[in-house]
Amino acid sequence: MASGDFCSPGEGMEILQQVCSKQLPPRNLSKEDLLQNPYFSKLLLNLSQHVDESGLSLTLAKEQAQAWKEVRLHKTTWLRSEILHRVIQELLVDYYVKIQDTNVTSEDKKFHETLEQRLLVTELMRLLGPSQEREIPPLLGLEKTDLLELMPLSEDFVWMRARLQQEVEEQLKKKCFTLLCYYDPNSDADSETVKAAKVWKLAEVLVGEQQQCQDAKSQQKEQMLLLEKKSAAYSQVLLRCLTLLQRLLQEHRLKTQSELDRINAQYLEVKCGAMILKLRMEELKILSDTYTVEKVEVHRLIRDRLEGAIHLQEQDMEKSRQVLNSYEVLGEEFDRLVKEYTVLKQATENKRWALQEFSKVYR
């Protein structure tokens, strides 16, 4: 494949932006991705020529549009018959509610009975279905000929059908006015002519509002796609920022960590010395506030006397230690003499005490 078949980077980016935003699932492609994958950009370009905005091929999109058109036609037909059926049922319900409260005329009674009979027979015939397509026995052994016998008279049916059109029109008009008052409560006070004019334009108004809602949903979808792209781009930017921060930490912070620790240690050392000096200053301040000059002089004299007494006691203790050392040379003989001296001294003390007691007696 020749290099001329590839699109330029600028054109490729423009193509990818259009395709990704309208015809393909969201893709977050950067300029680098486009430059690295030229075949992929050409694939997207060719693919965009065979799909529509929903992502379907042109053939399938055409078939889908035709299918939706037929569905809408069938839906419209079904809605018409369903609305008519429900209106007829409401007429019958309203009639039976009315006859409980008020008397009705014979014409009203004949009309509603004929209508109910015709409706029931028609529904039963629909339930039976075509006889040639039925493979199981009919319900209760009934055939369409049996149900045709229950049909009202043709004269009554023609008369009922002529009146039914008026009744249905009146019922639909009430519903349209109710819908109009729900949509625009201020229309409740208008005349029937004004209400009819507003109802005539109500469909166009509702279609316009529906189109506005669809346009708003389309804009919201586009905004959501744009938000997803922005979120993805934002996430990528955050990842790149985190990578850069990690590299900065590894390359710069670790290099300066030792110097930073040394500076912190010096700072803490200086701060500790300052705290010690501050504590010493507070101690001296407390001492200076507590003791006057006279008290300090008296304490100095007391301290000198106590030191002198301690010095004398130490000298006496040293002399006693020398005497004891000289006595320790005698060994066990010295211990025996000490014990005998102790016994003699105690006996002398006892005799002295006894002599004092005798002297008190003979005095």
C-alpha cells in the first residue's frame, strides 16, 4: 500500500473526532496514537463511509427505517381501534352508573342495550377466530353461525350506529377538553369554541415540545460523550502528573534528604540548648525572687559551719578507722578480749545500779 493512501495527521485527527463522536463508540485517540497507527486511521475513514450516525450499515439503516414506518402505521391503526373500543366501554359504564341514580328514557335504554349486545357478540366472534384455521374444537362447541343469531335486529343496529357516531364524538370532545385543561389550566374558563381552537393546535404544540425534548436529549448525549472524553483525558493527565511527581521525589528528594536531616539535627540541637538555657534562666529567676541577700549570707554561714563539722567528723572517722585497723592485727584474741570487756562492763553497770538502789533504801 502506498504511503499516499494514508491521511495526514491533521486530517486523521479531524476524521477520528467526527467518526468517534457520531458513528462509532467513544474512542480517546491522541495525536501520538494516530501517528503510530496509520492503518487504523484509514480503517476508521473507510468504515465511516458505510455506517450512519447510529452505527448501522446504510442497508440495515434503510431497512430499519422502513420497518419503523410500518410499525408506526400498525400502531396508529391499533390505537384508533383501541380508543374507539375504550370509548364505547366507557359509554356503557357511564350508562349503568347513570341508571342507578336517575331514570333513563326508552331510547337511551334501547341504544345502550343494542350497543352492548353488538359489542359482546363481536368480541366473542373475534375470540372464536376463523374456522378454517382452528385445529382444536371451538369453545363450548360454538360456531359463528350460533353467535350471528344473537345479533340485534338490523334496523336497531343501523339506528344505534347513527347515534353512536354522535355519542363517540361527544365523548372524545370531553376527553380533548380534559386534556387541554390539564395541559393549560387557564383554558378551563374558556368557551367551547375557544377550547376547540386550542385543541386543534394542541397536537402541534405537543409535537413541538416533544421535538424540543428529543433535541435536549440529543444535546445531553453529546455532552455526556464530551464529558467522557474529558474525563478520560483528565485521568491521563493525572496519571502523567503522578508519574512526574514520583520521578521528582526519587531524583531530588532522596538526594537532598541527608542534607535536610543534618540541618534538622543542627536545628534541634540549637533549639535544645536554647531550651536548657531558658530553663536555667527561669531557675535563677525563681531563686533570685525567693532568697534575699541576707538569707543567702546566713545560708552561706550555715553551710560553712556544716562543712567544718563534716570535716571534723571525717577526721574522727579516719582516726577510728586507723585504730580499728591496728586492732584487726590481733585477730581472734582481740575478739575474745572485746567480749570479756563487754561482759565485765555489763556486770559493773548492774552492780552500780544495785548499789544505787541499796543507797536509796538505807537513806
